[in-house]
Amino acid sequence: MEFNKLTEVPSLHQIKQAAQQIQDIVLKTPLLYAPRLSESFGAKIFLKREDLQGVRSYKIRGAYHKISNIPVDLRAQGVVAASAGNHAQGVALSCALLGIQAYIFMPKTTPLQKVEAVRFHGKEKVRIKLVGNTYDEAFAAAQTFCQQNHSIFIPPFDDYDIIAGQATVALEIVDQLPTPADFVLVAIGGGGLAAGASLVLHALSPQTKLIGVEPALAPSMSESLDAHQVVTLDSIDSFVDGASVKRVGEKTFGICEKSLDRMLVVEKKVLCQTMLDLYQYYSMIVEPAGALSVAALEQLRLDIEGKTVVCVISGGNFDTKRFPEISQLAKS
């Protein structure tokens, strides 16, 4: 079953309410000045460190906001999510904190590290079900389970409650900067973070240009915007697992179509080199999706000179054993 507190595009007031609701659970992450990047591009570049959240991504914001709004009399039915990564961890921790049983469906191909992270955050309030070899198969199984057990499904992005929670990232950015940013860059998978950020910036910092960034081999938002409607990609490369979906959300697309200033796509080689650079120069271990915003800066070099730029580091769930693979891909 579905439960939605918000049934239309969140207002700034509702987003601020979401911020108050999650403030004791979610870390107000630092906005750090990046000297080396700033010098390289002749700009003031800041990194919004969502990789420092307890679950190492911004996904806890939307998940906790959504789940905490479920009425007490419905909570016994439990919640269900389908995810191979960060959304699952956000749902798991939220349910552990709120005392709600969660059933999380993950593909059998999910790395053990991520399965264990979900188990750790959810404790006894999470039951993990490994189903199928792809996210789509896990999602289908989760939907069937929901219908059979009348549980409440927690979408990863295409939901106004989720969007309001993710929007709090941008609220913090606006509050943390002494003057408005000229550019804010965010990774786009399903579009929840970009949609939420656009609502805040439109209301509080309309001069700020919002740039969405996707993997070159999973450009679902770019192609949808070009087609003026949501399209489903035939295939995607799941290397950037935190930002690779075949189909963006209808709700997120509706918001992004009106408010995104530009979409950029990043090649895998450039992305991998960016991950290595962030580790070498800033001691940051970020997942591929978390590096997308920084990896896109080169494409904006002429536009951002002398400007204030914020790159949202969306997540840091990365197995360091993969660094040799990343190094090889950066050279390819």
C-alpha cells in the first residue's frame, strides 16, 4: 500500500518543516572549501559532504522524513523498500530508530559490503530478501510482497515526501554560504535530490544555476528532458550504482524539467580519475555517484571562472578493495 503525507509538489514551508523533523537524526553536513579545486578552476569551489552522514549518503533525509510521517496505527504493517545501496541503508536506519519492521529487497548481485551495511543499520528491525539479479527484479518482488502483506512501500525517489527530505540538503547550502552560490552541481539518478534542490534554490536563491550530472552510460534524465517526457532506457551501465536508473521518476521529472539549468554527462574514465584525485588530495573515499558533481567541473571551466560553486558529494559507500579497478579504468 501507499502512504503519502504530501500529495503535491512540496512548498518551501513544508521543506522547512521536514528539516525540523529530521534535525535530531540527520547530520548537518559541512560545506568545505576546496583549495586545490578552486585554484585549478579559478573559482571558489565548496564540497557539500553528504558522504559524512551516518549512512554515508543523503538518502537518510528522505527516508526518515517519509517513514516518520507514517501514522502510528499503520506502522505495525511494516515498510518495504527495493534498493541495492544507499536508499536501503536510509530505510534500515530510519526503521531501527522508529521501531518499525522493514523488509528490504536487494538483488542477489549486491556486494556483500552493502548487504552487511543494511543489516548493521537496521539491526533486528530489518529483514533482507535477496531476489533476482537486477534492481528491476528486486523491485517487482517488493511490490508483490507489499500487495500480499498490505505493507507500506518506501520509494527511492519518485515521492513528494522523499523529495522534501532530500531538499533539506539545499536548505543547508543556502544557510552555510555567506553569499548565494552561482552554481550548484548534483548527481542525478532518479532525480529526488535534484528535484528537492531545485525547489529550494528557486525560492531562496533564484540566481543560482542548478546543474544535473549523470553517468554517460545511464543518461535517463538527459534523454527524458530531450524528449520532453519520461523515457525508459533500453540498457544502462550500472558501474555508477548510486546514479544509474533506466527510468527517472514522473514527479522528479516534472520538477526538474521546469528548473534544471543544464544537464551534463560524465565518462567513466573521467569519473574514476576524479575518485582517485579526491582520495589523494582530500583523503575522501567517495562512491562513483558521489564524485559525479566534481567530475563535471571541467565541462564548466569557462562558465565558473570567478564564480562560487557547490558540488554535492552525494555518497561515500565504496569498497576500497576496488581502488585497483578504479585506477585501471582511469588509465583506459
